[in-house]
Amino acid sequence: MQVLMFLSIIWKSGATIYLKENDVHIDHGDNIPADAIKAGESIFEDIKKWLKSWEEASGIDKHMRMMIHQACGWQHNPKLNEWICEDVDSLMLFMEWQETLAKNGWNDIYTDYRQFENEASNVMKKKLYDSAVLYANQNK
């Protein structure tokens, strides 16, 4: 099982998974199907590595992760959803950003998109982040 496929099952079940003191913790794990937990055991170190990879990520990268997770239905973010529904230009830019990643080989939502980024996608994600920050500041 792929890491993001496992994590998506966790998130969609309503559970949360995170690193605490360099170990993986799951809250509300009783909501996770037993077969998923069993499958996740074999990729435990990969899960830990993926979670650690986000610890020092920039705010822009974390924002893009939230956008992907919202779009996939893995983790809901009402404020992000409100912004992207109200700002059609940003929604279109988000779609263009995904198209750019697809042209670079990203063709599976369960594969970490970061390895498919390039200069063009980085410019787009910066614009998306700036738009989100502007929207948030205007709607406080």
C-alpha cells in the first residue's frame, strides 16, 4: 500500500496521524478499518519518513498540501474551501498548477507531488499562496 493511500484512509475515517517525540501517533484509531491498519504496518517507516518530510516544509508547500488534501477529500479545510470557491482565478490557477505537475509526470494522487515540481509550478504555487494570504487578510 502507498503511504498517501494509507494516510487518506486514516484521514477519511476521521482519525488523525502525526509525529510526536519522533514516533507516529494516531488519534481516534478505532475509526480506521482493521485491514487498513494491518496494511499500514508494513509501510510504517515510510509513513514516518513522509510525516517528517513536512516538518521543515515552507508555509507555501504546506498550503499546497492542504489544497491537494482538500481537493482529494482527505482533509477538509472550510476556510480554504471558501477561498477557492469564491476566487475563481485562484481555482483556475490551482488547476493549471496540477496540469503542470501532470506534464512533469504526476499522474497518481497517491504519489507525493513534490518530486514533480519545477520552476513553472513553483511560480504558480507562490501566486496561489499569495492569493490565499490576501484573501485571509481581507476576510478577518
